[in-house]
Amino acid sequence: MVLSKAVSESDMSVHSTFASRYVRASLPRYRMPENSIPKEAAYQIINDELMLDGNPRLNLASFVTTWMEPECDKLIMAAINKNYVDMDEYPVTTELQNRCVNMIAHLFNAPLGESETAVGVGTVGSSEAIMLAGLAFKRRWQNKRKAEGKPFDKPNIVTGANVQVCWEKFARYFEVELREVKLRDGYYVMDPEKAVEMVDENTICVAAILGSTLNGEFEDVKLLNDLLEVKNRETGWETPIHVDAASGGFIAPFLYPELEWDFRLPWVKSINVSGHKYGLVYAGIGWCIWRNKEDLPEELIFHINYLGADQPTFTLNFSKGSSQVIAQYYQLIRHGFEGYRNIMENCHENAMVLKEGLEKTGRFNIVSKDEGVPLVAFSLKDRSRHDEFEISDMLRRFGWIVPAYTMPPDAQHVTVLRVVIREEFSRTLAERLVLDIEKVMYQLDALPSRLPPPPPPALLVKKKSELETQRSVTEAWKKFVLAKKTNGVC
Ligand SMILES: *Cc1c(COP(=O)(O)O)cnc(C)c1O
């Protein structure tokens, strides 16, 4: 690689403009370079390239935490070299993860005695947590079917079409049929009645979402529980519920303590939550909590012996960092219930400020609910000249990252913009964003429409040349629409 060959010995002694010499040639992208470069140069080159990434704090596309207190940053840096899996060497870290599991299980109303240990595990995120929960359901269902002498080769799982991609991954990776309840106009979460209709003897669980990724709405877990109760009683099946509370698990207990969505409902057997979303920790931590020991089949647990004590583990990964576990413990004890409630109330209020500001423009329909994860999802009332993707593009010029995406079937004709409100998104920023959206709308009004005209109705077209024109317009339209895929939503 030319990179370091271009540097002569004499150049090395000049330090003032150190990195510029190393960037005269393109940076290595395919092969590791032959020679070393000074650490300062490596730092500057990489740091400079990273400047082109978006600003995480203005990334309104994501639920994932982008700010923590400096004291916690210190703890994170101090633990950056600790491998979580070395439980023998780092027993305190293991203990902190167990304390987090206990606290979160209590938060979700697990049926536990005051000093009883909860059943749960720290993971890399909700996706890993969901794989584990899904595996536990699958194994439990298989064991039951085997004991009954019935076939156990066609497991299925019932969800709404609004599920996060990790459920599709679970279904594909672990060979479980995914049965999705379709959405419809104006109703963007799983309909519990339709979900229970889809349940059969091969259903390993119904997955409900507390805080749909698409519009933040809470699904009606209580109704689902009650309907399943009836069906289970009638059929003798024991179809359980998993709640994907990736985003809502740290919202509902603080803002809607009366809402029954968790282990208060008897058919809820496991719950996942992302520590790195409203758990307020940087990316890399999630939790899976089971109701009881019986809900987590023993054969899935591996036992590691640490300091003479048995440490059960159930994860997909072996090695991983410890920092996130420590940071989660920090947040739980630093804020306490009171602190989390304050933060979540603040997020909710800021979401309402943004919502009201958007409503005042008269240009948008709001598709998120006031009760739910603090986010505002909205779509254009009039899409005849411009669409939500253009608004998303233009907001980038103001530094805002606001994704636009189409809804899943059968509401795929609906496009929404979504702004997630996190702890660090202040009232001032919310007001500023409304102003910038108004500016964008003003600029768009002054621009010619970028949308190709929709194809004319085929019946009215008679001449061959007209038919050809129609075909090419239709193709252009299709291409245009297809290019607008959902992206960057997590
Ligand atoms: C974010 C999210 C996930 C995936 O969680 P990760 O922690 O990013 O792995 C799953 N389900 C829902 C509802 C989510 O919002």
C-alpha cells in the first residue's frame, strides 16, 4: 500500500502537519497496509473520516441512548477492558448484572418474594433477548408435544405485521413459521382478536409489542391475555405470551403504572427490554426476564462454576464487554424510580410540544398516540406534490436526521416520518425542530413537484403511442416508489 511508502525518513521528523502526508494517497480499504504509521496519524485520519457521520445527538431516528453522565462515562471507560464472560475474575460485575435482573423483574411485577432471585439475563440488546425467549418457548412447546406423543416439527409464532425485524430473524434462523396479523388503515398494531384466531396447537407463543417501532403505540396485552385465557381453557393448549417491551419497558412502569401489560397478566411468561433504549445506557445492552424458573427449560442453561458458586448462563455470545452492565446498574441506582419517572415525563411532555407544533402547521396527520413511547409519527395530509421522503431529505440540511418509511402490509400505502424523543432532546430542540419543519414545508411549496404524475387510468388510453407513454410512466412511478424503502429505523 502506498500509504506509508510515501513517507520518507526525513518526513517522519516533522511533526506539525503530521497526518497530511499520510492522506496524500487513498486510505487502505481492502488489504492491511504493509507498514505502520504513527499513532497520532492513525487517530487523526480516522477521526477526520468519522466527522462525516451524522451527529448522534441529532439522530432522531433511533431510540438508542446517545448521552450519559460523565461519571458513568468514567465507569464505562474504566471497565472497557473487562470481558464480561470471565465471571470468575470479575465476580462483582456478575453480581451487578444479577442485581439489574432482579430490579427489572420487580419493575415488571414478576411474582417474586422480597429477596428472591429473579430469572433473567443481560444480553447485547433486545434482539438477542428475543432469540433466547423464542428458543425457550420453542423448547417448552417441543417438550410438551413430545410428552403427549404429538408431532413437534411445525412450530409457529403469532405476531403483528408491525414487529421489529428481529422477530423475522428469530423465525428464519430457528425455523419457526411467522404468522403475522396484517395491519389496516388507521390501525397500526396487532389486533388481539385476529392474533388469537391465528393461534393453533403448534403456536409456541404470541408476541405482543409494548411500544410498536413504527408509531410507539402499546399493544393491548391485557385483552390478548384475556382472549388467550378463554382459548386455552377451551382447547387445553397453554399458548403463552411474550412481551417485546424493547422500547416501552422503561416507559410504562413510570408513566402508566396502572396499565397491566407485564407479569401481572398470567399468560405473560417472558419480557425483553432494551437497556440501551429508555434504560438510558449506550448501545450494547438488553434484558430478558422470565416469569418463573419453569418458563426457562433447564436444558438451555449452561452452568459455569465461579468462585465455587454456580453461575447459570443462557446467551448466544460468549465474550462481550462489561461496561454496559455496569452502566445499567449505575443508571438504576443513580436515578431510582423517581429519577426515571422524571426523565420519562419530560420526554413525554417534549413529545407533546412537538406534536402540537406539528398539528398547528395544519399540514400533518399524527399517527402516534399520546399514550405510548415518547415519539411523534406523522404523515402529510396532502401528498399530491411532495412526499415524506423529501421532507426527510430536506431536514438533513438543517442537521436533523428524521427517517421516513412506509408501513408494513396491509397499510403499506401509508408513509410516516418519525421523531423519537430521548432524554437529551430538550424543549428548545423540539421547538426548533417545528420551526425547521415549517421552513422545509415553505421551501417545498416553492419547488416544482418531484413526484412523477401517477399513470392515467388505462381505460382512457387508446392510441399505441399513448399506451407506451403510460407504460414508461408506470415504470418510472414503480421505480420511484420502490426506491423509497424503509431504512435507518431502529
Ligand atoms: C429496538 C427494538 C427491537 C430490537 O432491539 P435491539 O435492542 O436494538 O436489539 C426489538 N423490538 C422492538 C419493538 C424494538 O423497538
